[in-house]
Amino acid sequence: MRGRGHAEPGPLLSVPAQSEQKGPFMPEQNAETLIEGLLLEQRTFEPPEKFRRQALISDDSVYREAAADFEGFWARLATEFLTWSREPTKRLEWTPPHCTWFEDGVLNASVNCLDRHVDAGRGDRVAYHWEGEAPGEARTVTYADLLREVCKLANGLKSIGIEKGDRVGIYMGMLCELPVAMLACARIGAAHIVVFGGFSAESLAERLRDSGAKALITQDEGWRKGAKVPLKANADRACAQAPGVERVVVLRRTGDPVPWEEHDIWWHDLTEGAEETCEPEPMGAEDALFLLHTSGSTAKPKGALHTTGGYLLHAAVTHKWIFDIHEDSVWWCAADIGWVTGHTYIVYGPLTNGTTSVLFEGDPAYPDWDRHWQIVERYRVSSYYTAPTLIRSFVKMGEEYPKRHDLSSLRLLGTVGEPINPEAWVWYWQVIGGGRCPIVDTWWQTETGGILITPLPGVVTTKPGSATIPFPGIEPEIVDEHGNPVDRGAGGFLVVKRPWPGMFRTLFGDDERYVSTYFTQFGPEVYVTGDGAKQDEDGYFWLMGRIDDVINVAGHRLSTTEIESTLVEHPAVAEAAATGAYDPQRGQRIVCFVLLKSGFGASDELSQELREFVADKIGKIARPAAVLFGEDLPKTRSGKIMRRLLKNIAEGDDLGDTTTLRDPVIVDDLKRKADAALGRSA
Ligand code: WTA
């Protein structure tokens, strides 16, 4: 699509011949050269002919329709994709920066995900092929099974006093009971707050407090790489700091004895003998479906609030069209349900579409690096969706792992969470996709609810490293610091200029922060994503990473401020600064600079202790790659930490001008330490 992106529908892309293969991805590249490399990337990949012939969307008519009337476009889909107990007459109502979609419509998310499939005679269809972490442990759950379990738990939750409008925390591993818990909340009108099972007790407590959760659903223990994760024990510590939680429902998974509190109740006791039907709560389209916390520029995570009608629609439409989901498709989104990717593309999108999915409890490297390919082969997976960081690990481990398995069932591959380097993209295309599967690089965020920038695989020619063009009806733009659109090829802030159905409606309990973080920089009509991007001459979007204080480690968002305020909680730490440095495997890694209190001496042991301290307080994903001690932190004469410099030090870059520093000697010392700690020769 040439010219003004989606605004001018036209023939979709002329396709230049494939250029020569480039050399291998160089791990020593830093972020800057990576981005330059991305923009130099010239190869293009047309939708394979066989795929195009079978694709659900095989021409540009949906782009045209949405460009002509985006509200009408979504309204048409709202009746096609969803079952309403009262059809909406309203579409978008926009009082910037707030919006509603389909406000007078009434529906229930669990009915859309379950009842209507069962009612249509498709109760026997498999909802989840569940694969446990231990090889051989598997379970098949049909739509009818899921509906029954959801109703039983919904009745159980009601019996312990959970009502419409309440909030319920969920802290579990990747079991079928996790979607059951989410949908049971949805059925009775309680908003769920899923907290990733890898988060610490402190992180869980903070999210429970922030959301005012009245109950928590957890499990005795989880499995991770053959070891047990003490979810219930963490939950106990969290609940001690979250007094609003009145009841804790505990699912038995490993069966080991766990500590027991008076407010605890076993899942099996709560649901035993419970009615197998449960009248769904009629929900307004704008009633809350869930909150999901994400990291921002301050230490406090933000609870993005998603509502029922618009979110569900966005989830269903994007899932079906982008991943080209047919009646007989077997879908696997290999994310964790604790992140938004799992919410939208393991639970709400696929279930609304009545799709058969794989749900995997374990780790891609357990017991060996071919686990994913074994699962693809076993269930004949047709579309597979994962993060670039994992693809890079697969590349590193080598082709012999995928080669052990028959991957011929795959028709489509997807990526999400961070930019993918072209070499990993091409490897994915050749080695996993066998050169026949289109790759959809999908850009979106917790706040956006669903995918916003992506190819439609039967229509859009892809370029490795680019998320390509906006989904129909979405209007992103790249602007300079004054909010003016930049020229093609120039970098700037990625913004979105009008609402879409799946967008978050506010930050729970903090609308002021919603407005100031996302809708102030360029006025109330312009959503600021926090990402930098460029558009090439074809209008293709190339994402360049966060431009705020957020670090993206292996596709997971972490706040520098949150890490810093955690470090200063340690008795030895006077001051701390965290920065994200380029990492060839995980996108970015966390490097921390610490000034110790007097009486504490720098040592490798203390550095190690602080790394563990952060991992313990926030979660393992936040464990810094290095904690470095300095005599001071690099500050300007007015005492402001120079973050640019910290990043340069962490990335081993030239330091540039340091004359404005209070004490320029400090940075040389830090740079030496960083180079030594991160294995760089000076
Ligand atoms: C990044 C995950 C490049 C981006 C769904 C965004 C991406 C943040 C892509 C959101 C992509 C996500 N290409 N960058 N395809 N997808 N990102 O909230 O920086 O966990 O702002 O949502 O991930 O992360 P979140």
C-alpha cells in the first residue's frame, strides 16, 4: 500500500524482487545499529500463493470499508462477531480523551466465549489441548467442559460473597483453571486482575491493593522447569499486605502440603456439588471486564481498565483475521496468560471465535529445546504466535531441534512484544515455516487491548523487522515533539489519532494519570504510545522501542523507577539508577548503578545480593544483568542524574560530551566497571 497508509485504499503493494540474503545477525550490534540495520532491510515477502487462496481476508475490501467509515465498520463486526442480549444502537461516543463503544449494548463475555458455541451444538469441540510441564501430562477440555467448570466456580464465588462490580485477583500458572477463573468472574460481573505467576509476593500485594481486590484465586504450587513455585506461600505473604482480600480460593496442583489460613478455601470444596449452570450477569458494553497492571514511568504499576463489548470485539476480530483462523484451525499463542497477550489471544479472542487452542504449562526449554516443536507436531498446530526473544533463543540453539519434528501443519507464524531483527525473522520463515507460512509481526500494548499494527497475512506483503501497516480502522501516526507529522523515513513519537474498540478506558482509580500519561503531550485526542517509530516510503511502520523510562526485557515491560525504588529499600543502598542496555538475546537487559551508604563496601557478593534482592521483590524477570557500584552517579551540576550517559556506559558506547558533569572522572570509573562486568574488553 503506497502513499498515505490505510487512508487511501488502493492496490496492496507492488512487490520488488527478493534481494540477496544478508550476513548473520551480529550480537555485538548496539541498539542504534540494529535500527539502522532494520531500516536498510530491503527484502519483502509476498503472501505465499497457496496461503492467499485460502485466506479469510484475501483482498483489500476491509481496508476500504474501514477507511470510508470506521465506526460503521466496527458496528457491522459487533453484530457479526458477538452475541448481545441487547444489540447496541450506539457506536463510538468520544469526549476526548475518554470514549465509549456500543454503550447501550448488553452482553456477557462468558456467554460469548462458551454458551453460544455449546448452544449451537459445538460443545464437543476442543477449547484447549492442555499440555502439562511434565511430558506426557495432557488434558483435553471441550467447550461444554469449560462452560460447566465456569458455572460451578461462578456459583462458588457467589457463595463466598463475590458480586457484580467486585474485583478478584488471580495468581496462577498456565492451567485450564486459569481461563475458568477469569470466565467465572466475567460470568458474575466481577473484574479479574490476573497477576503473572512469576511475580513476587510484593508485586502481587501491590496489585491486589491497587485494584481493591476482595478475593484471590491461586493454587498450591506451580511447576517451572521441574521445580515447584510456591504460589500459595507467596499469596499468603501478599494477602498479609492486602487486607482487603477477604477470601482465598486455592486450586490443588502439585498436592504438596501448603500453609493454611482461616480465609482459605479449596477450589474443589467450593465447587463440589455446586450447580452446573449459572445465570450470566447482563453486562453493559462499558462495564469492566478486567484490570491488568503494566509498568510505566513511575514506581507504581498502572492498572489498565478494559471493558466488555469493545474489548471482546477487538480481540475476536483481530484474532480471526490476523491469524487466519478457520473452523479446523489449531491455534497456539505461546505467551503466558499473566500478560495481555495471553488475555486477548489465549482466552478472549480464541474462545469468542470458538477456536481450538493449545495451552502449555511449561517452559520452552523443558525438558529440552524441542518442546514447542513436539507440541506443534502432536496437536497439528496451524498458527503459532510467540515473542522474538524466544525465536532468538531457538536460533541460538540451532536447527536440529525443530528438525526433529514434523512441522508441516503450520500455516502461519506470528510475533509480538518487541521488534524482531530481520535475521531471526528470516530464520523463523525458513526453518519453522518452511518458506510457506506468512509471518505476522504484530504491534500492540496492554493499553491497546489488541493488535493495532500488523499485516493481514493473505493481503499484505511483509518486510522482515516491520510490523507493516495499521489494522483496518486504526490511525497511527509518527509525530515530532510538537505533534506535527514527520516526513517518511524520519523517526518520531508513535501516536494513535482516534479511538478503537479495544482500547483501555482509564487507569483504575487514577484517571488523572490516564490523562497525563497518554493524552496530554499532544492534546486529548492523541494517544501517546510511549514508543518511537519510523515509517518508510511505503508507509510501513518500523518500531524502535520505548522512548520513556520503560525497559523491555524479553518482551516484558519493566519500569526503571520501580527497579530503582526497590534497590533503595536495601539497607546498603543510598542511591540507585537503572537503565536498559541492548541485549542480543532478550532485546534489552537491566543494568543498575548503585551508590552505597557509608559503612558498606562494594563487593561481588553484595552485587549478587542486590540482583537477587530485586528478583525477589519484583520477580525474576526484573533481575538485573549487572549491579555496578560507583563513588557517585553521573550527575549534572544541578544534581540531575544523566540517564543518557548511564545508557551509554551500560551499552559500552562512546560517552560523548561529559563536560556538564559535576565530576567527569566518575564516568570513566563506571565505564571500566561496566565493561568488566558485562564482559567487554575496554
Ligand atoms: C513493544 C505486549 C515492536 C512496544 C503486547 C510496546 C513491540 C510494548 C511489538 C507493549 C512489535 C509490542 N514490535 N515492539 N511487534 N509489540 N512491542 O504492554 O514497545 O506488554 O509499547 O504489550 O511492547 O508491551 P505490553
